[in-house]
Amino acid sequence: MTKTNAGRFFEDYSVGDVITHAVPRTISGGERAMYHALYPARGALYSSDAFAQRCGLPASPVDDLITFHTVFGKTVPDVSLNAVANLGYAEGRWLAAVYPGDTLTARSEVIGVKQNSNGKSGVVWVRTTGRNQHGVDVLSYVRWVMVRKPGDGPAPETVIPELARAVAASDLIVPDGLSFADYDATLAGEPHRLGDYKLGEVIDHVDGVTIEEAEHMLATRLWQNTAKVHFDATHRPDGKRLIYGGHVISMARALSFNGLANAQMIVALNGGAHANPCFAGDTIRAWSEVLDIAETPAPGVGAIRLRLVATKGALTALRDDDGKYAPDVLLDLDYWALMPV
């Protein structure tokens, strides 16, 4: 009897399945140090206990995307080990801050399946929830993945979930105690507050970073992401290792500091697409568009909805004349962040 696990394929998923993912992960300060070594992340709230305490928190939480990558990595062996591509995200909400010392676990429910017309793959939708050691949910999101189907069995009944186009501003969770009433914009790095941004405004984040194979491999291993396309150069016909999409998200988010230094905390992920593959040697640049602005009940805390676009090379149009993503576009991400008013 074999003791190894080849991972799930498309025919192994059924709507309603609940998967408890293995290997709980205790987050340490080393996670933050490695994250800040991998990306040019400079958010003051995530860099300084003193700054976070001035904002009403007990200490500096770990970056929101550390939470996301940790929970996401737990799901890979069960959801996307045999994925062709990670297609999109929706209905993501950060539900509680995560601090060094917290232990995160994850579980997913299959909420949709659809076989592709070629019969060789299908799309699986899952809703994943991350929880800390106290049983408190810290993150919830939906993602959908194209998964290989090596067998020729009958296609399951198609179920495509109805997903919200965006998380409503009224559903955003502000961490307990957070206040920007005594916010120090000088220490944060830029003076621009919520009222300085206008709907439709586009911000060129100016800087670029060339992706290195070693950095991507460190990141993928750090979050225990076991997807074969990221590790095994023989797994793709072109002999290349695909850069983990989360690596692109974190790089683009870090680059957005230049122009959005006060967009301190990500609290919702409305939607997202990895538009084109990214490989070592690509240079990532980013721009953002302001989609919405909202109030929150927390003192001095507002919310800004942003479209974050990452490209390889020059900044280009988002889509071509046919409505498809332009070939240089790597990421199209729609999220809410908290910002001082």
C-alpha cells in the first residue's frame, strides 16, 4: 500500500466537501524579518511596536499578507497541488489581527465545480478560513483554481457559486482598539491622508524590482506552498518554474508604499486575477487606481478601495482592444485598506 500522496485531481472534489488542512503554523518575529527581506515593505504599523501602540494596538501585528500566505500555503496540498493555474479571489476579509506567537490553522469548503470543455481539467471553487489558537477566525476568502483531470470519468454536475463583486464597506472589520486619532504621518513616511485621494485617481508607484529565482523559492518554501509548478522545472513544457502568485502580490503591495504609505492595513480582498505568468528575470512595476472611499466607526480611521496592478516591464494599459489582459499585466487586485482620515 502506498504511503505517498499525489494530491487531489478534479474528479476528487465534490461540492460540500470540507477539508481540514494539515500542519498548524506558529508565527514568529522571524516571519516578519524574512518578509521584509523578500519585499521592500515599509508600512510603519508593521515595522514598529511603538507606532502600533500609538495607534491603539498592543503591538505591531504581522503584515496582512503574511497571514494570507500562511493560510494559503496550508491549502495547497489539498486544493492546488495539481493546479494548472490559480484563477481568482473574491469575498476576502481579514477578521482579526495576527501577532507573533499566534498559531494558524486552515480549513476549506468546496463551493463550486465546473469541468472544462477539453475534459482534461476543471475549475474548483473553495472558501478557506484561517483560525488562530483561540478559535478566532482571522481570515476568510474564496479562490478558484484550474485543476488537472487525468481520468476520463463523467463530469460532475456544474455548480458555479454566486460571489459578491466587492466586500461592502459596512462589512469591513477594524481591529479591536485601532485608532488613527493620534496618527504620526511623518513617521509613516508620507503626508497623504484619505481626503487627499480622489475617485478615479491613478498612482504610478515609480519603482521596479526584478524577480530573482532564489527569492521566489525562499518565499514559496517559507509559506510551505508545495504546488509543483513553483518547484519542479520539469512540470511545465517550457522548463520554467512559475513564480508563486502571492510573491507578485506582496511585491506589488510593497511597491505601492510610494504613493500609498498610509494605506496601512488590508482588510478585504474584493477580487483578483493573476493575468499572465511571471518568471525569474521579470521586472515588476505597479500602479494603483482609487475605486472608493468610505468611513469606519473607529476614531480617525477611514477605508480606501484600491485596484493594484502589477506589470512586467513598462506600465501599460490594463486590457487590449479585445478586452483581454495586456500581455505585460501580471496582477489585477481589488482590495480595501485602512487609512487615516
